[in-house]
Amino acid sequence: MTHDLTRWSAARMADALARREISAVELTQAHLDRIAAVDGAVHSYLHVDGEGALAQAQAVDDARGRDEDLHVMAGVPIAVKDVIATSGLPTTCGSRILAGWVPPYDATLVTKLKAAGMPILGKTNMDEFAMGSSTEHSAYGPSRNPWDLERIPGGSGGGSSSVLASFQAPLAIGTDTGGSIRQPAAVTGTVGTKPTYGGVSRYGLVALASSLDQAGPCARTVLDTALLHAVIGGYDPRDSTSIHAPVPEVVRAAQRADVTGMRIGVVKQLTGEGYQPGVQARFEESVQLLVDAGASVVEVDCPNFRFALAAYYLILPSEASSNLARFDAMRYGLRVLPDGVEDPSAEQVMAATREVGFGAEVKRRIILGTYALSSGYYDAYYGQAQKVRRLIADDFSRAFEVADVLVSPTAPTTAFKIGEKLDDPLAMYLNDVATIPANLAGIPGMSLPSGVADEDGLPTGFQILAPATQDQRLYAVGSALERELASRWGGHLLDRVPELATTGAEVTK
Ligand code: GLN
């Protein structure tokens, strides 16, 4: 019985809690049991907070016992990516440099989860400082894809995707700077949304690239994703780029799932050549299903997208090199004294700490960013990349004149093997080719499963993009496609995830 609970959708959990058919403590305990049984193999979590989660669940059950008015999601547990500050719980960003750091405050979105009564099960693994597409850059070892434990669960938010596909949490929070919510969703058969830039507060997110970073919801169904989006979204005076408007009507759009008369734009530059045949085939079938459901299709041309990857890999390292300067051995976490130096200067301590504390990918990007921002090169690199960013936003504006949403495969391939791309940064960066344009333009995007590729039986992702502040369109289209696909599959795609050996191995705490 308890094992079955973990397979329910979050919507069903919320409903059963409201009807008092299950208790929040029972539901949270079922997930903690599941974590104890399988996370030794999957490694989704960096920290599990069983005691804290059960206390939050008990508080919800007590409040329900007193007939208090509760949030619809009260008692539904959640996992939070380790780049998000949680007071009293370690927040490492997958980095050695933040080992042992416990934030004294909650990110705004965490405050909202707590206010809604959602027990926080723990913090999920990620590539160090959210740089990567596989979680292999985590200082604490990679997470694994529940579909095949030899494969990557995507990145940087591979902890938040694998946690869902292995039923260790019904919901998770991710962050998406260049695709770290959408690409992990694509390769694990789960759903994830990058909201419009400014739609979810960045207060309390450890910054990677501030003009691109966006936190968002991850789940196993489109409706669950919408329910979480509604909890965490909205204006926050503590985030200067927060949008001063109500959260888009994402839940209603997901429930209606209506695409009648909608114009779907297939982005020419993000399909076809370079995409794995099985990924491309599932994409084309999905577009046809949307047409059958009442939408129309146009092809749209976004010629400047070919520069997106290059622009992103200048803008991101530039902003990251500046943001990561705060890890100076004085303020947070690790401090390393240089070997054999008597009376070391602050600079020497800083250098020794950053040498030990940062991994290779983080160092690579700091060096790249520092170079791109240096005087004499600023205009040629950073300045030029910002101009490309404008051209990409213009491509989107033109495309949205003829289409209500744009679609593409989310990632060019299915999940690759652990180790396959680790020594080839460019091959790793290419995973982001379809997701990056949305971050550069600040528009919302979603990935949902479109099936499995014939050649390897692994999940494929379908990406939907909408104009800024029109996030509800993602949910209307995503939900309609999910319904059409479910009737074809006769169930949920994740029913096909092989049963994980429940080793009872020690959970990484
Ligand atoms: N894979 C991308 C990168 O390495 C995306 C990162 C992200 O969205 N946080 O930069």
C-alpha cells in the first residue's frame, strides 16, 4: 500500500489528503521509505531531511484535524534542488566549496512551499553550480537515470528529474539557466517548466548567470507541474527582476487542455539534422497529434538561433565569473590554507580555497568569463554576444506573430552513458542547443515526454515555447498532447521504468 502511494500523481495525493483518506505523515513516510530503499542506487538526493519533513507533515495533519483552511497542496511532499537556500538545511550547489554551508534563510520559493504546507524531503543533486547537462560535474558523484542506471538523468538538475522517475518524490524544484529543467525532464520521461524570466522569484537561488536563471516546477504530469507552478510563482519585492503581475492561469489551462484553433510553429532550426532519428520521429508524431486535436501547424524560421549556443557560452561564463567571485574563503563554506606558506595573505587563502573547492568545469567557465569581460575584449566577446541575444529575441517576436506556441524536440538525443561526454565539453554543450534560445530571450518553455526512441527504448522530450508572460499556453498544449499520448500508450510512460532493486543501501545524507 505505502509503496503504491509514491506512484500517485501529486493531484491525486492532494485530493486524497483533502478527503482524509490518507494522512500527510503516512504520505511523507512512504516517500522516506522509498528513498531509503532506492536512493543508494539512483543518488538523487544530496541531503534527506526525514525529521523535518515528518514534522511539517504532522503540522498539516494537526491543522486538518482542527478543520483549518489548508492550501490545496498541503501535505504533498517535495524535493528541492540544492542550488536553493533552505534555512537549517545544507545548500552545497553540488560543490565542495560550499560543503557544510547551512543558509540562515529560506529562498522565497521555499517560504511559499512551507506556507502551502508542503513537506520538504531533501535537497537534490546537480552539476556543480548548475554547470552541465548530466550531473557528472557534481562534486558528490553523479545521479543516475532510473530508466538505465548506466545513463545520465540530464543536468544540471538530474537529481530533480531522477527523483521523480524513481518515485522518490512526486514534485521537485529545478532551475533553468540554459535548459537544466527541460533537458533532464526530456531524458527521464518527466515534465518540467522554465517559467517566464521573473515569473518565479530568484531570491535565495545561488546565482549562476543572473540574467538567465529561472527556478521552476518539475513533476510527472502536466497538471502536477501547473499545481506547483501556481504555488511558487508570483511577484517578490526581494527580486528586482520579478514580474509585477499575477501568476498566469496555468492550472486552469492544464485542466482545460484545449488547443482548438491554436497555431503551432515548428522551428526549422531546431529539428531535423543533428537530432537522433527516434527523437525526431516522436516529435513529428506529437505535432500530428496536436493537429488531430484541433491545432494548425506552420513552419517558422529563426535564422539567428544558429548563434545561440555561442552567445550563451560567452554570456553565461561572464556572469558566472562575476557571481562566483563571492566564494572567497572568507564568507561561506570551505577555507583552505596554502601549503607551506607562513602568514598567508587573503589572496593566497582565496587562491588555495578556489583551487581545491571548484571543479574543472567551474574553473573552465570562470577563466572563459574573466577573459571575455577583460578590457580590450569586452566589446568583441561579451558585447557581441549581447547583440546576438537581441537578434534571437527578434526572431522569437517574428515567430510569435504567426504562431501561438513554438515546438521542437527538447534535446537532440536520448540519455547518453555516464562518462561518454565528460571529457568533451563541446559535446556536452550541444545538449542545450534547443533549450538555450528561450533563456536568452526570457520566454517560458516546457518539456514533456513524447515517447521512447525505437533505437534504444529511452524517453524523448517535446519542447513547447510561448511568448513572455503567456506560460498558460505551455500547459494548454502540453496537457492536450499528454492526453492524446496517454490514450495511445494506455497509461503513463513512467510505468515502463524498470523496477529498481531495493537494496536498502545507505542513503547519502
Ligand atoms: N547545460 C547548461 C549549462 O551547462 C544549462 C545549465 C543550466 O540551465 N543551469 O550551462
